[in-house]
Amino acid sequence: MNMKRIFLFLVLFTCFGSFAATQSGKVVKVPHHKSQNVILAGKAKRVSLGDPEVLDIVMLRSNEVFLIGKKLGSTNMMAWDSRGRLIESVNIEVTHDLNGVKSKLYEFLPNETIEVHSSQDKLILSGQVSNQSAMNMAVKVAETFTAGQTVDDETESADKVIDNTGVINLMTIGGAQQVMLEVTVAEVQRSLVRRFDSDFHFFNQNGNFGWGATSGGATIDDIGGGIGPIFGTPAIDETGLLATFLDGNTLFTLALDIAKENGVAKVLAEPNLTALSGSKAEFLAGGEFPIPVPDRDGITIAYKEYGVGLKFVPTILSDQKINLVLSVDVSEIANSGSLTLDPIETNATYVIPPITKRTAASTLELADGQTIGIAGLLSENVRDVSSKMPGVGDIPVLGQLFNSQEFISGETELVILVTPRLARPVDRDTILLPTDAFVKPNDLEYYLLGQNSYIAEMDDTSKAYTQSKQNDVPVTSGGSEGTFGHEL
């Protein structure tokens, strides 16, 4: 009876020991094309390898094996003793040379926190880096350690980039990820116009003989033989001198159109626009005017934009460097030089005004808060036109009565400045909108006191949001930093 109990105890112990050995398998990581030494739990008589293409083993002693990584992947190894008992079950992963990757990353990027992992035949990079250039460098360094897997048979991946490089990029960029672009378009136009226009008619009729002179055109009556001006008496558009003499035989009229005009025009536009790094943003403050377009069915209307337009794509390269691809457009409808269109088979007349346009497009790199001029123009044009009667017009002083002169001088100065800033959200309670200062009267103030709506004056401290740090909305690492907007 005792012998049966002992035998049953030994059988249960053996089964439990085999089950425990099977379940207590450990995981061993072997670098690709490198070796790893493993001590077994006992003396092995027989060793089995799951996938010989992934791993190669060399028995050094009965309880010590030498593992050599051949191919990226995973397999397992099992060992039995001389009695056929399972003494060791080892799960083995053949990974990239992670220590080598970490060493190279630290060599080139010592200030970045990058984690390196291996999953099957892919190398995984995670963690947070400070800028886009550091991320690109880390991926390129990691790609040099995945080139060895090209000799292995890889399975097709849905992501072609990962399949070609063998690197899965899970890194994030910390710091600001939004850029606010401040653009200043400043333009001044100056013009000077001097005009001296002499328009006269002189006609004398004596019996059957008549003669005269004119600077505005004249005609001879074929029937009566009389002579006279084509367009009647001379006229002056704005300022000048007039004179006339008329008797029974003589007509003399004189009009001196003398004017001097000075003009100054100022254009100042300051559009601000915020966008996420790598995303395109557009801004237009203006409008659209219709343009008639003839077609087979008649006239259709197309619309043309005008105003202040801004398009840009920011890319944050580091915490202090921003790449910008931008286009600035300032246009307005001109008052002169319009095109008149009279379509056939219609009684309508369409007037199409021209557009005065200033455009600048560029690609540049700036630090946070730096300003650079992307466009500048200094234009000066002079036009002097003179028309006179030959001979008589050359007589000093008196010859001015037979002259028409016009002098036009114009100067244009244009500067376009851009300033990128890393943007950070602020507390809404610290911002005053333009409508917040609008005050409308109540019925008593409107009907009895005659008070209308008005814009209240604000103190300098309450004009807009303050840029102190205590008013900034707290952000986490990897969010947005900086300020945005402008004081109103």
C-alpha cells in the first residue's frame, strides 16, 4: 500500500515538474547577426528549435547553449534531459541591434529623449524630440540599422514607407506647433500734375474775305462762306482764365486751363493669420466684383477677388526656427482705365474696372519674432507732353498762348514685412473685441437727450489681452506656445 502511494506521488511530481518547466519559459532577446549565451536549468540530452531559419544554436556543454540570430523574428527552444523530461522552454526574439542604435542616436542627438524598440522585423522609435530636423535625423540613423533585413524575406506591409525603411516612427515633436504670421504692407503714393492748356479762336470776316486762326479746330460754311469754331467757345475743365472779344466782323476767344495738382495716397494693411505647422492657411479681407463673360447662351457673371489676401504654409524646424512658404496679395479697384464692353445683339453696356495689384511670394526661414522684408519697391515716373503751333509757339512769353503742356510726376514706395511667431492660446477673459467698446443708448438717452451710439475709449491696460505669463492658458508638452493676435 505504501509503495502505491510513493509511486503515485512520484508520478504527480513528475507531471507537475514537466508542467512547471513548460510554463516557466523565459524570453531571451538575441541581436540580429549576434550571439547570446544561455544557461539551461539542467543537463540537456535533446534540444529542439522552432524555426531554424530565425535562429541557430551551438551546444557548448550539456547545460549551456550558444544562440546566433540569423533573421529578424521570433521562435522558441525546448530542452529535455536523458529521462525525457522537459527541463527548459525558452522564447527567443531576434531583434535589431538596439544597443547599437541607441549608441548612435546618443552620439548624434545627445539632448533628445528617444526610445528604441524592436517588433518582429520593424524598428520602432518613440519619445519626444524638440524639432522636426531632429526627428528626421533619428529616422535616418535608424534606417542604417534596418538595411540588414533586406536579405530576409519580408511580408508585404500596408504602409509602403514603413515597408521600405523598416522604421516605425512614433516620435512626437514637443513645443509650439502653431505659427502666427504678422504681415505689414506699407505703401505711399505721391503725385504731381502741372497743366497749361491754351485754347483760342480768332476769326475776322470783312466783306467777301475772311480769315482766322485756332487751336481748337474750325470749319468753313460751304454755303454762306462763313468761318467759325467747330466746338463753340473754348472751355476750361477746372481752373484757368477766360477772355473774349466780339464785334461785327471779329471773333476772338481765349481759354487758359492752368492747374497744379498734388496727391498723396497711403495704404497700410496688417493681416495676421495663425496655422498649424505643415498646414496651409488663407486669409482675405476684401470682396469680389462681377465680370460679364459672353458665351453661347448670352452673358454669364464671373467674380474676381480683391482686397488684402494672405496665404502661407509654416513648418516649425526647431523651437527657434520657422520655415515659411507665403504669398501676399494687396489689390484694389482702380478708378481709371475701365474697359467698356458692348455685346452683340444686346442693348446693354458693361463697364469692367481694372485692378491695381501688389503681390509678393517667397520661401524663407526666420526665428520666432524675427522680421524681414520680403518685397520693396521705389518707383518714380515722369511724363512731360507739349503741343504747340510751329513758329508762333516758339516766341517767348507770347508763344505760351499757342502751347499746351502737361507735366505728370509720380512716386511710389512699397515695403512688405513678415514676422512669424510661435502661437499659444490665451485666456478669453483677457481679450477685448472691437465690438466690446460699442455702446448703444437706451430709449431715454436716444429720444430725450439725442445721444447716438458711440465707441467708448479704453485705457491702455484694457485695450486687449496682456501678454503676461500668468494670463496664458497652461499647455502640456507638445502643445502650443507663444502668443497671437494684436492690440486693438
